[in-house]
Amino acid sequence: MKMKTKPFANPAVPVERVGSAFLHQADALAMYEHWPRPTCIIADGPYGLGKFPGEPHSVAELPAWYAAHVAAWSKYAATDATLWFWGSELSWATVHPVLDVNGWQYEEACVWDKGIAHIAGNVNGKTIRGMPVVSEIAVRYTRKNLLPDINGNLLPLKEWVRAEWLRSSLPMNQSNAACGVKNAATRKYLTQCHLWYFPPAEAMAQMAAYCTKHGAKTTRPYFSLDGKSAFDGEAWERMRAKWNHTHGVTNVWQAPPVHGKERVKGDDGYLHANQKPLALMERQILSCTDAGDVVWEPFGGLCSATFAAAKLNRRAFAAEINENFFKAALGRLTEGLATPQKKAA
Ligand SMILES: C[S@@+](CC[C@H](N)C(=O)[O-])C[C@H]1O[C@@H](n2cnc3c(N)ncnc32)[C@H](O)[C@@H]1O
């Protein structure tokens, strides 16, 4: 599938372009259908704290608030996309069922540990009745991709690979010979247990060729992703999320809240209460995208993810609904990246 690169503007909303970043002062819901398919979505939206205009005041309201956004992410994200969902433990737990039912697969929860300095001097030991909170979480989701079987039923990949082999009427153990392995095909690629492992494109191509040669005769090519064309290794590899591993990085991220030069300031101090560290945004983007990929930041704020993505040569698309935050984000990226090229509405 070719990446759609145009159009990426809602004709009703002007776009500000800074380098490879595209910023819109808009409700993200008005933008999704116009942006190119994302490989990564960084969603740092409401936590249910009522901190910015329109933010729900309780976590109980979050599922309804997020429903249309999550549905759009599912509709438009690439099959190899990753969603990073920021929240508190409770806001995430409350929204998780919405993500799950919309086809997002929970992978892991990463904890942003802001360190003791975050609360130093602010805790009254005589009145506090719990642990001082110095964390937020960023939860990684990938897509629960589905493929059609011969009857048109959409199957999870694990079931689909096995169904395609069974369609050949060949015994299961011949899959090992097909792939030139001792037992990896039966133990990993075709098993239905937790040991299932996403078969590499090469193994899939070998199984497809073997089934075609030795299996039941059929007009539907074996392991065809669309039921019509021959097995496509590149498209198959895109059926799972990208992952670029960094040794030494765990799911606990120690980083102080943003201070100093990085922190965007207004007339009365810090401009935005929720500005995220660029280093964490970079970590998220690097883990699941390559240069040239598309990153979405639906709830821009000061557009930290978009800033990081553009610096890393990704194409970044942000929406921020609030005019003050939007202007500050634009100024920040303009200063940090390049001269803006204003595009016609
Ligand atoms: C938690 S802040 C994001 C902070 C950002 N990660 C940063 O580092 O600056 C969430 C932002 O989303 C914006 N927002 C809320 N609903 C929105 C919507 N429907 N579309 C676009 N922006 C929205 C809010 O105005 C707020 O600035």
C-alpha cells in the first residue's frame, strides 16, 4: 500500500508549516481525515483533571470524551502504527476499554518518574494521606490487525496464518520443511498458543510457495493478504508495528519535569502546565518510526511531540484548539526548526 501524502489540509483550517511539521489551530477531530496515515500517534490529551478549557473534570467522563478520537485513530492509522497514550494510571485505566474495543492492542505501560525533586518542599507530612505522586504514564498500543480467510471472515494474524496453511490440506509438520527449519514453523509460526511468533516475510513466502507446489489446487493464492494477489512480503511486514530497540532503556523513564531553557514561558511563568520533555518525545518517536514516517499529535499543547518529530526528520501533524497555546507552539517550532512557510488555507 502506498503512503498517502496529500491532501493534508482541511480546506476550512489554515495550516502553518515549519520544516516537516504541519500545525493547525483546530479541533483534532476536524483534521484526522485530512492528514496522511500515521505510523505513530502521540496522544497527550485530557487526564480528567479539568485543567484546560473543555477538559473533563472527572475520569468517568473520559471514555465518552475520547470515543470519537479513538475511532478516528483506528480508522486512519497505518497497520504498522503505534499509539502512545499519555495519562495518569486512572485516566488510562478508564480509557483502556475504549482503545481495546477499537482494535488497539495493549503492549506496555511506561512510567515517567519525575523524581523526588518534583515534590520536594511541597509535601506536608502531617496532612498528606498517601504517597506523593511523581509519575505519569505513557502506554504503548499497537494495532490488532485482521486478515480475511477464504469465507471472508476477518481473523487475527495468528489464526489467519494457520488457516492459510490448513487450506493447503498439507500436514502441519511439513511447514518446517517448507521453511527449511527444524521445528520453528510448527512451534512458532503456526501454533495457536502464547509461543506464537509473527513469521518473518521470508518464512511466509516459503510457506506460500510450498503450499502452491504441494498443496490442494486453488485459484486463491496461498497467504494472499487481499485474497487475490500473490503473497506480498513488504505488506506482510507492515502488518505489525515497527520497533527500533534501544539497549538500556526500560519502561521506567527517569526525567525531571521540564525546566530551564526548554520550558516555554508566558507573562506569568510557565505557559502550559503539561509541557512534556522533548527527550521523552524523541524516545517514543524513535522506538516506533523511521525517518520520513508520519507522526500525529492530536492534542498539541506546545507541540513537543511535533517538535521532536520534525527534528528527527519525520513528517509531523499537530492540532491545538487553544489560540494562545497554538501561537506559542508555532513560535517555539519556528525558532527551533526553521523559517515558517505559510500555506494558503
Ligand atoms: C496535555 S496538553 C498537551 C501538552 C503537550 N504534550 C506539550 O508537551 O506541550 C493537551 C492539549 O490538548 C488541547 N486540546 C484539548 N482538546 C483538543 C482537541 N479536541 N483538539 C485539539 N487540541 C485539543 C488542549 O488545549 C491542551 O493544550
